[in-house]
Amino acid sequence: MESGRVSTRGSFWARWRVPLAYPLAVIGFWLSRPTRSLIVWGAAIALAGLIVRGAAAGIVHKGEQLATSGIYAWTRNPLYLGSIVIAAGFAVAANSWIVAALMAAYFAAFYPAVIRMEECNLRQKFGAQFDSYTARVSAFLPWPSAPLAGAGGFSWSQFLRNREYRAAAGAILAVGLLVLRMWMRS
């Protein structure tokens, strides 16, 4: 029964994490005090997060097979790790402790429940293979493990199939909005 409760709670958080991110982004925009140099630093940090997400999106075949190669040999949740790095970049660029605290609270509220739900689903689908994987690879913070046998490496077609270009487009839009906010404040 415990896995059912985690799954139900997790599905609530999974369903609402994206819709609630939009009002948070608007609040963050209005509370931001970006400067040119912090936008550059923040964009560089966000780019690192986009690279992490892109590396994962080019490997993962969601719902079809367990991803254990490439960046998935370092962390079981590289898409979420990349998202947090992107958010950290925008917190730097926003130049606001309130924005940083709101982002941290958002990730702390949503991601643990979503990760638990996904891990429950993966354990049900892949059983011992997933258990072996979790015994060797960190849940979140990257830590190199011994290479794991996994299907295929990075594929641009898989990157596109996973629509990861949307994260890059969103990051470009966010940088543009922060530049606009900087001009509005000057």
C-alpha cells in the first residue's frame, strides 16, 4: 500500500509542477533586479543545466527502457538535476534572494514527490534491473559509477523526440525577459 500512497501523492505533484511554475516565473520576473553581469553569469549557469538536460534527453526512451548509460551512469535524475541548475542560473540572473528562495521552495515541494513516484513506477516496470541500478548510481548528485550496460548512446533524433529544444527555447525567452526587466528598471 505504501507504494500506492507515494504514487497518488506523486501524481498530484507531477500534475501541478508545470502549471504552478508559470505564476512563479511571473512573480520572479517582477521581483528580479537583474544586472548585465548577473544575466551573463546566470545564463552561463543555465547553459550548463541545458547541457545536462540535453545529454539526458538524447539517451532516455521514456517508458520504453531503463536509461543507464551516458549521464544516467552518474545520476538517476539528470533531467531534474539540469532543471535545478537552470533555475539556479536564473536565480543568479534575477539578483533577488526572494526569487532564489521561491525557486528553492518550489523544487523542494515538487521534485522529491515526483522522483519517488517515478522510481516507484520504474521499480514496478524494471524490477531487479532498476534495483541494481539504484544500488550503483546516485539518486541526484552526480557521482561517477562503474560503466553500466545500457542501450545506446546519445542520439539527436531521441533529443528531438523528447522535445528538449523546448527547454532551450524557454531559457532563451527567460534571458530575454530578464534583459527587458533590466531595461525597465533603468
